[in-house]
Amino acid sequence: MDLPLDITTIKGFLADDEAQALYSAAQAASATGPVLEIGSYCGKSTVVLGAACQLNNSVLYAVDHHRGSEEHQKGEFFHDPDLYDAAEEQFDSFREFRKNIARAGLHDTVVPLVTGSDVASRCWNTPLAMVFIDGGHSLEAALTDYRCWASHIVRGGVLAIHDIFEKPEEGGQAPLAIYQLALASGLFEAPERVNSLVLLRRC
Ligand SMILES: C[S@@+](CC[C@H](N)C(=O)[O-])C[C@H]1O[C@@H](n2cnc3c(N)ncnc32)[C@H](O)[C@@H]1O
């Protein structure tokens, strides 16, 4: 993995082995078309996917409203006070995201879509070589992400889903639910598992 920046310096939620697997998948996929992620936060996964896309002169669409998921809100377990805009009285990861994309030199590759996943998808018409789902982890949010974006993946393309936990005590069950939905649809095959990340191939 050849990254322009040490990703341990970026706030976020991605293990090293997951980053490596995403990078390899995106490097292969982006040779055939654009990649899209849902859930960028401060840009950790964005830098990994973006660096792979840059090698192929491809594009990474980075969808995030930057208002945080349920668990990032004030008083919640994963709240980071550095990412709270006191004047606006709301969470805001976009400033940090932009800083990290600039540090990584990925302006020519990363296209931020600062809005909800459902809104971004409304008039979407571009086939995607890879989709990485790491947005909201409520069942409603995860189902929306799957339903809005999985159908845009080309045959042979990749669907990656983060934070798969078989046991409820290890983590939320919504990503697992959409992973099972993807498998049951018959549209995806050859699941590969790396830590809490799964990668599926569109048949
Ligand atoms: C777990 S974090 C993403 C972590 C990131 N991939 C990383 O590598 O660190 C989830 C992100 O999803 C975003 N998010 C949650 N619900 C969303 C929605 N409906 N549409 C767009 N973004 C959403 C949040 O703002 C948050 O930044």
C-alpha cells in the first residue's frame, strides 16, 4: 500500500488490515471505473481509497453530510469534542476532512458530496466499479445505503461493507443485516472477510 500520508494521523475508524484490503480492491476496481464511499468522517478511508483511485486517474466520490452518525453526537460514546462546532452547535467533520484531503494531495481525485446518502443517490446515473458502505449504523441508514447504491455497481465490481459483527455485544447489527441481504439477493458472490470488513463481487 503506497499512501501519500500516514493514516494513523487521521481521526477515524479503520484498522490497518482493513485499509490494506480496501486499497487493493480499489486499485483493481478503479482501473475500470469510479469508486464511491458512504461515510468519510475525517477522511481515513477516503485517503486509502483515493490514493488507489489516483493511480488509475480515476475518481472517488466521498458521500458524507459530515454531521456525524448517532454515536458521534454530543454525549454519545464516540463523540469527539474537537469535531464539535460550538458556534453552530453541531458536529462538523468537514473542515478536518478537507484538511486531510489537501495533506494527501488528493484534490484531483476525491469528489466530496456533502449531503445525505439518499439525496446524493437521487439522480445518480453513473456506473460504479466499487462501493464502500461505512455510513450510519442504524438499520434504517444501512438499508438506505444498500438500496440506494448497490444497484449502481457494475458486474465484476465490488461491494465493501464495514463493521460486520456477528455478535450484538461486539457491535451494531445493521451492517451485518445488509451484508446478509446482499448475499441473499443472489447478485453478489465470493465474500472475502478482513477483520470487520467484507468485500463482495457483483455477479
Ligand atoms: C463510521 S464514520 C465513517 C468512518 C470512515 N470511513 C473512516 O475511515 O474513518 C460514519 C460517517 O457516516 C456519516 N453518515 C451517517 N449517516 C449518513 C447519511 N445518511 N448520509 C451520509 N453520511 C452519513 C457520518 O457523518 C460519519 O462521518
